Amino acid sequence: MQKNNYLVKQTIVFAVVLLVLFTSCGEETLYSNAYRCNFRFNTEIHNNTVLNQVTNPLIPGTYVRVSLSVRGSVRHVDLLPGTGTSESVPLTTAEERMQTYDMGADNGIIVGRSVYHGLLAFDAQCPNCLSENSGGSFPLSFHGNGTQMTCAHCHRVYDLNERGVVVSGEKGKKLMEYAAQYTGRLLLVHNKY
């Protein structure tokens, strides 16, 4: 009887040790909080943009680079899809004019619908170059069929469909990911605290 109790206790201790090891290893968080991100876009008001395609679950593998600019006194959302023609959407409603936008490390995010992981959003800067170099801008550009991003500085290639992991070049960090949600009316991209 004592032998059985000893085995049960040893098994419990072993299970607890494994649980601690597996919960403390690996990536600490899925979403990045290194740079502020807060983007909100109303697809009901602007219903003919490439962002409407990105939010459509029937069109996976579609990605767009989103940045902000000001022309005159009007703020614009500039959209550069992985494939296709770029467009600029003026933000003219009272709600849009009052909204505060934070666009990651250097005024750019990538939003899209992964073939495997649903709606995703990433920072449009190379995370490896940002951490390896003090300061600077390291924008990513679309590569191949519009589902990969390349850094011109370090030449790493990131796969958007695979949550931004490095698929070519020197090993390194995956893209900084932000939380992305679509309510049926609003596309929301933000930090997750």
C-alpha cells in the first residue's frame, strides 16, 4: 500500500513539474505591446475599399498595408494591397475626425485574413531590425503573391498566413502582431493588454 502511495505522489509531482515547465516556456504573449496601435475603420461608411475584402471570410489570403496621411486638413487612410491598386480613403465624418489613431512603430500596419488563422494584423516594420538597431525605420514590403513581407535591410521574408514567422533569411522574431476584430461594421486593430 505504501508503494502505491509513493508512486501516486511521484506521479503528481512529475505532472506539476511538467505543467510549470510547459506554461513558462515559449512566447510570453501572442500580441505585441511594444508600440501603440489603435485603428478603427467603419466599413459601412466606406463600403467599396480593399478593407472590405480583407474582412470577408470568403476571401482568405488577402492582405493590405494601412497607413495614415493628411492632405490639406483631411486625414486619409492609405491602403496598399498585396496585389492590386492602392487607394486613399478620406476620413470626413465627425466620429472619424475625433478618433485618435496609433499606427504601430512607424505609421503602418498590415491587416488581412489568413488562410489558417482568420483575421490578423501586424506592424509594418521589421521587428528584428527594430530591436537590432537603435532607431530608424525598417518598413516591410509585399513579396511574391501578396502573402509575404520582405525587409529591404535584413532581407528576411515573413509569411503572413503563418502569423508572421520568418520563412527566409536569418532566423529571428516573428512580426509584431496586434489584435484584430471585425464587428460586421467596424474593423478594429489594437494592442491587447
